[in-house]
Amino acid sequence: MDTTAVCQALLLHPDTPGSALETARALLDFASAYRPLPDLTILITDDAHAAIARTQQRDQRVLTSEQARLMEEACALYERLATTDPARYRVVDRRTVDERQAAELVRAWIHNARTGLDCVREPWQGPEARCMCCGRRADLAPA
């Protein structure tokens, strides 16, 4: 949902970062009326120019100036969006941590997020449905 909100906001407001942030938040608020937002969203961010260089090297193609600009704007908007909900977002900034530190942060956040979580099933599947995470029947899962 975050990616959709960021991309749509940038398409609607390409030259007004404040409006793009407001629109991204509004889109997430709208989506949350139909489905809860994730409890935890991990944003791994980096210098936009470094990310663009890695993308071009990985994909073996040069981005157009428009594609590069969209990636730069998306990077900035993701970072601003994460500050609006610090309870949900955890940010790994690759400009300040190395690969090993980044992996440890992500591992710890994921491990801690599982504490006390109930099993997950789609309501439309009924009471006999299996948990989407662990595969146990939801009515047999620990509360």
C-alpha cells in the first residue's frame, strides 16, 4: 500500500512535495478503511543517486532522466512519509549503517514484531480457515 500511495502521489503532484505527502497520507488513510495497514513497515533507504547507479548496473540499462527523477522523488517521499507514522515505520538508512548492521536491525525488528501477534486469516474464509502465516487452523492457534 505504501508503494502505491507514494507512486500515485508523485504522479498527481510531481512538482509539489508537500501536496505529494498529503496525498500519500490520504491514500493510506483511505486504504486503511478497507484493510488494516501493516503493523510494521521497514524502509531501507539510501542516497538516491547510489540507488539509481545500482539499478542501472543490475538491469544493464540506463534510466531515462524522467525515470531517475521519479526514483529520486520517491526516495525523498518515502523518507518523509515514514516520519508521519513512527510507530509503524522502521528506517534503515544505508548511508549510515553497513550491510551487516542493516541485516541485524531488520532481523531484530521482524523478530520483535512477531511477539504477541495472533494468527491471520481472511474473514471471508470462515472459522475453519488456516492461518496465512503459520498454516495452523485459526481456531486452534494460540491466542
